[in-house]
Amino acid sequence: MTGANGDADGVARAPWIPGPRRAADDHADLENPAVGPEAQPEPGPEPEREPEHEPEPEPEVPVLTHGVLKSLLGAWALSACSAGETRAVEDHLTACAPCADEALRLRDAVALLHEDRDLDLDPLLRSRVLENCLGRRPARIPIPGWITPYDAETARLDALLRDIGESEWHAPVRLKWYEEDRIVRRKATVAGVIGHLLAVDGLVSAALGLDDPLGAGTPELSPSERTEAFWAGLDRPANRSLRDPWREQSHTLIRTVSFAGRGVADLTVTYKDFALPLRDSLLERAFECWVHADDIANAVAYPYAPPSGPHLHDMIDLAARLLPAALAGRRRTGLAAPARHLVTAGAPGRSLHLEVEGAGGGHWYIALDSPAAIGSPDRAVAQVAMDGVEFCQLVAGHISPEEAAAGQDGDREAIRDVLSAAASLSRL
């Protein structure tokens, strides 16, 4: 169908009216011979123009009392007043100093409400709040400083667990560790990882005379064996019901150690194949908590930061102190090169300089030939430089010695043996 003026789309249009001739048009016929007096283009429709808007009328400003204007300040700060009320309030603010001060405070408060910000709490917020509170009123029985990494990491993991949904407790998690010079993988779920932490933390509970999640009279098992036994003993797939027992266990450990006094730090915790003093055991459990919290965070796409610098430094220091014994153990099984220069116990021996950069970094000298020797700068034959978080990933078995982007200098054999020993500290 066609419209009233013959247009195919049925829309009536005004006839085309040529505009004023421009100077550039005077030679248009010479530049385009096809256009001449007998070959003029067909008139086209006039371009549509935007309708001209009439100016908005001035708002009617009501006459309001001081009390009414003061009561409107909150709505004005939220931009919820009508145009007339807004004009009345703003006119009033120019003449009333108390109302102007109040309006400024309300506007600042509204700005805080509307500011875009990360919804995740600062991981150090808990520590700062506690530090501030204890600075005002010291605790009657304070938490020992050496247990604060475990306290902080369990609190951070608990905050992550609080934020995830029901279905995410069954999200698949890939656990990795280094074993016999290769990376081993194990499938689990978020809930299964919490069960693993609950089972292995039970070793510390048992050492303190507390309840063991595997039950009384449990035979001596390695951390991996305890985990497998705990998973096998569940009457249903692991789910979020494990969060409360794990959290209660961590709180009980912290509370018990705090009340036990100074000597408890040297209590021995046995892991079947090795033993650690309680001080180092809880630091090792803090490290495991962070590593597995990061595994969970990756599985549910949750942002998760490394530990604070001082806590990360303590974790790296523990790994560095364990390296000579780990290196000796690998040498006994033929996985490391033989010792070259044995020295008497307590004497400086051939060493590797481990330089850890970034937060928590520092310098360590690792004895190469005997765990009884002392690492010494004067006897250093090699140097390795690594980022702190990357070194921890190596110790956790999440990256292999070959993947570690380390700056290396000196004896290549010593470097290879130490990096492999660091990865061998990992386990399920």
C-alpha cells in the first residue's frame, strides 16, 4: 500500500524544497557531466529535525517553616524532594548555618552509602580490631603470639565458608602434592577439604588431650591415612555440616593453648613419620589451612589473598628449617646427590643461600650435607632467589621444582636437590 503522497511506507512527507545555492555548487555541472539542466536529481524528502523543546517552567517554590525545612534535609540529601521543595531547602541553607552544617553531614553519609567498594572484608580487619581492643583493655589471658597465624588463617577460611552457597560445598577441588619426584592429584570437594583439615588437626587435638575427630583409640596414622579413614567413615557424602565441628575444633585448640601457659609450645606432636613441637605444628597447620583455603577459593571463583607478611615469613622460616632434614631423607633413598663435605655437628657446612623476595621475605642459609651442620654465608656454594608466595606454592607441591621461576646461581646439583626437597615437604 502507498500513503497519501505516494510513499511506499505509508508515511506522509512534505515535498522537497531546495536550499540556498552554495559557491561550491557553481561548478558542479563541470565536475559531474551527468548532472545538467536536463538531468537534475529527483527531489528527496527534507531531513527530519529534532523538535524544539520549550524551556521547562520554573518550579513553584512553596513557603515552608523552618521546622518543615529542617525535616526535609534527609529527603533532600537522598534527592527525594520535589523540585519546589529542593529549591526551598537550598534557598534556606544559604541563610541558616545550623541547617547547612546538618545538610553537609547528611550528604557525606549518603556518599558513604552509595560509594562503590569491594564487598569482601579486608583479611586483616579482624587482626586490627583485636589489636585495637586489646590495646584499650589487655586480655586477662592473651593468645600467644606464635599461635596467631593459625588463628588468622582459620578465621579467614571460616569467612570464605560463610559466604559460599549450599551447592558450592560440593564443588570439585583438585588437591595436589609432590611425591617421588612427581605431582600427585586427588579429587575432592569443598566439604571434603574441610574434612581433611578436621582430621589432620585432630593430631594436635590428641596431643593436647582433646577429642580426636577419628575417635578415641585411633591407631597411629599419617595425615594422608587419617584423611582417607575420616572420609571412609562418613555415612554420607561430606557436606556443609562439617563446618561447625571444624570451627569448634580450631577455637578449642586456640583456647586450650592460651590457657595452658608457656611450656605448652614445646609439646611434641607426632605425625607418624616425623614429629614437631606444638609451636611449629600449629604454624604448619596454619600453612595447610591457607593452601587449602586457596584451593577452595579457586574452585568457587572466590578472591583470596596470601597471609600477612609476618605470618608468611614465619611459614617460610619453618619450611627453611625443615629443608636440611628433608634433603637428608631424600639422600637416604637415592633421590638426592651424596654428601660432599661432612662436618661435625654444629659446625658451618656447605650451604645454599635462599633469598625470598616480597612480603614475608628474607635470607636463609640451608645446610646441604648434614642436618646437624649450620648453614653459613661463608660456605655458600649456590643461591636461589624466589618470590615468597611462589616458594610456598613449591613447598605445597602445587608447582614442580622445574616450574619454579627461581633466579639461580652456583652449584646446579645443590639447587636441584634443595628445590626438590622443598617440594617433597608437601603431602595430602
